[in-house]
Amino acid sequence: MSEANDPAERLAAFVAAAEVDAAVLFPEGPTATVAEAAATLDVPPTRIVKSLLFASQGGDYLLVVACGEAKIDRQRLAEIAGLPKLKLASPATVLAVTGCAVGGMPPVGHGASLPVIVDRAVLAEPIVYGGGGRIDAVLRILPEDIVRLNRATLADVTEMNG
């Protein structure tokens, strides 16, 4: 696979060009779920972030970055984004819009055309790990760099526990 076609290579080039303290890692072990990634990386599950692509009825897309075990409050998300009837994008749509497969989608590097909301809880962690472009890759990045590189909106978009 050439560099231009490899999402992990594109992501590594993006973070290098952005001059941030981030790295694409290829861990020895499974990282497909939050629990697997936390165990493989030997970090608390709260440090694993997921990047979810939502689609509106009108064809708009929105990327949400949240702690991996958190559940997105879709009603609150729709209100904050001003997009009614948001639903998770299909795997085919995720690949078409981001160039990355579900399970490997990184929290950064999608270009300015994709609006991003970062759940405020992500910033409570000193460092986080998200998709690395491919399912066998992981991105280590500072939460504030996710916000800055995406020019993201910070909001509380997960369901409150308790």
C-alpha cells in the first residue's frame, strides 16, 4: 500500500506536519474495542477516545470525539450542532467521507470541511489514544491538540451517569 493510500501513513504525515506531540503506534495486541485497546496499551479505559461520524437528514456530517466508554446523547448533540435527526453514519459512508474504516477512524486529520465536536470529558485526560487510521494502528495525542487541530467545538455531548 502506498503512503497516499494508507490512512495510517497519511495520519502520521499530518501530525508530523502539525508539529504536535503525537504519534501513530502499531501495538502488539488487539485494539478493536475500548477494553482491548486499554489492556493492550496498559492505560485506563478513559484514555481511549472514539471518533464517531454522524449524518444529518440533510446530508451534513459531524465528527464527535468522546471517551470510548461514554454514550453519546444524540438529542443534546443535535441541539448543539443545530442538525436535527442525527444518526450514526454507515460504515460505507464513514469510509467515503473520511477515507478511514470504522474502528480505525482518527480524531484528527480529516480536513477543515468536517465539523468536529469534542466532548468536554476528553480534556480531563492528560493524554489520549484514538484510531490510527487503520484497525491495527492507534494515535497517541494530547486532548487539547485534538481540539486545536480540528478547530473543534467543546461541549458536553455524552449521557450523564448517575
